[in-house]
Amino acid sequence: MRTRIVLALLLASVLSGCVVRVAEQNLIRPRAGELVSAGTLDEGRWVATPISVKAADGTTLQGAHFSKSGSVAAVLYFGGNGFVLSEHAEFVLSAYRDTPVDLIMLDHRGYGANQGATSLEALFEDGVQIYDHVRAANPGMPLLVHGHSIGSFIAGRVASERRLDGLILESTATTTEEWVRRMAGWKRFLVRIRIDQHLQGQGNLTVVGRLDEPALFLVGEKDEVTDPEMAEELFVAASVPAADKRLIVVPGADHMQASHSKQFADGVRWLLARVQKDQAID
């Protein structure tokens, strides 16, 4: 996640007294990568099957379905700003290595080998389109949605427009305004910060007040990109019953490490149990 660029801009502007403008380009910075090929990973544990989804504007979004034996559900994963599938797939797969789920991951538009102009709204629209495609392609299989950092904004938008089986918001933020404020720290008093209108009010604070699915909130105790207090605030604000939400703050973990913990694996198993209970009631 390259959101640290916001803080770098703030530090540079202290010397000049400039107004700092936080734009979409500070939070969304496309990176090139390669297509994922069919094959196996992790000594045959995972089988990768390339998939593609046609976005509403005709852009083809590429990714892969990573399956393994014994899976009882699938997870649709939305990565953060620095996420490129050809580089980071195995990092995410290792987080789910010992949980009974398949993983479905696609590069964002403009990332990896994908074409298309990037914007936060375009990523939101793609997220819903991808979810609908994956849901239709895997009938009868519980589908969780997991978003990390900026990807948690996408996951939140999907949750606001669809009834999910389960939601995982990792290293997330309440609003972009609060996110930038916390990253800037005391330096915000030395500069004037202006956030582009496309970013104003974005985040998951309004989303969690309308949740209708079990939700897991995950963050590292030492996360300096998305302050853990924001995850705590979102957990409290989540509208689902107490039995359908859980907050995990992983001791010592930073922005990238929280999902590589026993606490996260236990949290996923808890979420799967909640999903199975809901389906039994239905």
C-alpha cells in the first residue's frame, strides 16, 4: 500500500507552507504485472484457474480462482493499492493456507495486465460487477468478501449493495478525512490539507451502519497506515448483532501482517461457523 505518499507530501510541504491536496492519485497508483497462469502452488495445495470478468464499460479484468481440496466456502479478495496478483498472490494464499476456503482474486483495472483508467468510483463499480460474476459462477457455495486497505473500501461498497454471506474488513478506515488526519498526526497543524471531492466522505463508517451480514474487523496493533482505532470505531458502529461481529487487533502486527496470524485464522473459522448457522436457519 503506497498511501504513505500522503504523509511524504505533508512532510515536504512543512518546509514550504503549501496547501496539501490529497487526490485519488495519492491512494490509487496502478502497477504493472503479469497474467496468472493455470497451475499449482504451495506444493500442489492450491490449483490456479485463470478467470476474467467484463466490467460495465467493457474493460476485461483478469484474475484467478485458487481452489484446494476440502474447501467449504470461497473468499473474494480485494487487494490494496500496492496489490498486483502476479507478485502477491502467494502472500494472500499463505494467510488462508490452513482454512477450508478457495480464494478468488483479480487485479484492479489499470493494475497487473489489465487495461482501463483507474478511479475510486470505477473500482467500486468493478467490485460489484466482479462479485456478481463470482456469485453466479459458484452457486451454492458460501462466498465471503475480504478487502484490505483501499480494497476494504471496495468490499464495503459491495456489502452496501449486496447481501453477503460474510465480510472481512482488514486495515480499513472510517472516512478518508479521518484516515488522512491520523496519518498526518501533529503535522496537520502545520499545513492546510484539502481532500479532493471524489475522496470526501469515502470509507466504511456509513457502510457498517447498514450491514446485514456477519463481519470480521481485522487490524494490526502497530498499523501506521490505518490506525487501529478506526477499526475499533467501525466495529462499535456496525449494525449487526454482537454475535455477528468480531474485532481482532493482532499484537505487534503492522499494516500487512495482521492476516498472517493465528488470530486471523481463528476469525475466519468463526465467520464460517456464523455463515453455516445462518444458512441452516434459512
